[in-house]
Amino acid sequence: MLDLAIIGGGPAGLSAGLYATRGGLKNVVMFEKGLPGGQITSSSEIENYPGSAQILSGLDFMAPWSEQCMRFGLKHAMEEVTRISKNKEGTFHIALAGGKSEEAKSVVIATGSAPKRANFEGEAEFFGKGVSTCATCDGFFYKNKEVVALGGGDTALEEALYLSHICSKVYLVHRRDTFRASPSTIEKVKNNPKIELVLNVSIKKAYGDAMGLNGLIVVDKEGNERDIKVPGVFVFVGMNVNNTILKQEDGRFLCEMDDNGNVIVDLNMHTSVKGLFAAGDIRTKAQKQVVCAAGDGATAGIQALEYVNH
Ligand code: FAD
Ligand code: NAP
């Protein structure tokens, strides 16, 4: 029986692991289906983590986090969790992909969020063959070529700036003429000579052949079409919370959720179920920032420690 199972190895899960193990919990396993680090590892840079004045890539920034946790005894199981349910005696059953399972006295859920798809024609067909959601991972394939970045939030604008250092030109395609991104980022994008703003349009379809994507047709509100011939389009249209592991056999969620599918927690990251905590992007009203996820994780780790000890 584990003292604590942490699901997800992003900033929230790693911080929960650090505080729980350093606080004395012995049998703590972090279930992370990939390498630890979370979604920030797909970001080209992070410049707003307090105290970290050097601008690093998301991957370099997160590398020391797991090293630090492992020093205090946190174990990483590279497994995908498929469902968490509560046993009659109050412990938790953690079902893993492949049919295995674990039991734990307490659980911190920190599964974060994942990129949404925009749902234009051809998006699924050319995914991985010209359509991507990660500029750090795939930007290099388009060195000195033209690409499209889709979206109007922080991610789209920041990644358009990143792509402008690699690609010959970036078309920033957005469905409105105002952005959600922070004012300083908008200013940088507007002043970048390699970024062309293509506003008030939606993508009608992506087209290509067996070799991959050849271009996009975008259309404005009057129905005027434009053909943008590019081998790559980066889709940055927001994130979905990863909450499916809380769905029970009867279709209901294990704990109380808000209307957007986020886990409802109190200020101590307690969910409506005793012994179950949630932290980071998955929890209701999250700021969706690394520093906030880390703070939530620390709180959840401390609270899980208290729950198990008492
Ligand atoms: P995540 O980082 O999403 O981590 C969740 C982890 O859980 C993932 O590693 C995932 O593999 C794992 N997981 C999910 N489901 C399962 C399962 N069933 N079984 C096992 N493991 C599972 N924030 C900033 O503060 N500054 C920035 O500059 C910034 N830039 C960003 C740039 C991009 C491109 C993106 C996408 C986000 C950016 N953010 C930034 C937001 C920030 O990354 C998130 O707020 C933060 O990572 C949330 O942390 P988390 O631990 O809650 O979740
Ligand atoms: P977001 O803020 O939700 O923005 C998504 C963008 O995609 C919006 O501009 C939206 O348009 C557009 N969009 C949504 N669905 C679309 C569709 N089907 N087709 C075309 N366009 C579509 O998402 P995000 O930029 O990924 O940011 C997520 C969170 O992480 C935010 O809280 C953000 O602040 C945070 N984040 C922070 C940083 C940072 O602090 N430096 C960096 C990255 C992300 P509308 O505007 O018209 O709705």
C-alpha cells in the first residue's frame, strides 16, 4: 500500500512529491506516463518564474526539479493511470494501462492539461505530417521555410515569436483582431518584421498529399478565401484539462467538478473526497502558470502528509 500516489509529473506533481517526501512520507510514487516536467517542456522559453532571472527553455528549466525530488525519495513510475476509485475502507485503487493496479492511502491528482485541436478540415489527416502543437519539438523541421501559427493567446503569440527565429516567415492566423496574450507579447509580435498578422479569418481546410501538408485555405467573414502555401501549421488554440481518470464506471466523477470539468478544491487543495487532493491546471480557477502549479503542489503535498500521519 502506497502512502501517497501522485498522478502527473508536471510542476504541480513534482512539488507535491518534494514536500511529501521531504516532510517524511516514505512510500510515495509519482505516476507520470512520460518523462517528468509537464507541458512547460514543450515551451521554447520561460521568463516569468520568480527568482529565475535566466531565460531557459521549458526542458532545461524543469530538468533539476525531478533530480531534487528523487534525492528525498520520490519514485517515478512511468505508467499511465486509467482510473482512480475509492475502496470501501477509504483507500484508493489506482488502475494502470495494461491491467495492473496499485493501492494508496492518499492521492494527489496533478494531470494538468493538453493542447486542444481546432477541428478544421484536414487537421487530423495531416497531424504529424505538417500539423503540430509544439514549436519547440517540431519548429526545426521548418528551418528557413514559411509556417502558420494559429490562435490569439499567450501560447500562439510566444510560439510565433520563437518560430520567427527559425522560419523565414510566420503567418499568425487568428479569428478576431484582438488578442488574449499579454500586452508586452502582443507588442513584440506586432514589431516583428517576420510575422504577418492574418486576422478575422478561420481555417477552411488544410490540403496536401502523401508527403504532407502543402497549405491552408483561410476564409474571412465575407467569404473571401486566401490560399497560404506552407508546409507547417502550429495549432495553439488552448488547452483541455486531463480529467478522464476521475470518471467512474457509472460515468460520474469521483469528486465534485465545476462546469468546465476542473476539480473543485478548497484553499488546502482538498477535493470533496477525503484523502484526494488536486493541484495545478486541473483544479478549478487555476491561473495556469508554473509558479501557481508549484504552489498548489506544495500545499497538496503538505496536506497529504498530514492526512496520512493523522
Ligand atoms: P502539466 O504541466 O500539464 O503536467 C501534467 C502531467 O501529467 C503531464 O506530464 C502529463 O504527461 C501527466 N499525465 C496526464 N495524465 C496522466 C495519466 N493519466 N497518467 C499519468 N500521467 C499523466 N506557464 C508559465 O508560468 N510561464 C510560461 O512561460 C508558460 N509558457 C507555456 C507555454 C506553453 C507552450 C504551454 C503549453 C504552457 C505554458 N505555461 C506557462 C503554462 C504551464 O506550463 C502550466 O500552467 C503548468 O505546466 C501546469 O502544471 P501542472 O503540473 O498542473 O500540469
Ligand atoms: P487561450 O488563452 O485559451 O487562447 C486560445 C486562443 O485560441 C484564443 O485566442 C482563441 O480565440 C483561439 N481559439 C480557440 N479555439 C479556436 C478554434 N477552434 N479555431 C481558431 N482559434 C481558436 O490558450 P493558450 O494561449 O494556450 O493559454 C492557456 C493558458 O496558459 C492561459 O491561461 C495562458 O495565459 C497560459 N500561458 C501563459 C504563458 C505565460 O505566462 N507566458 C504562456 C503560455 C500560456 P479567441 O481569443 O477568439 O477566443
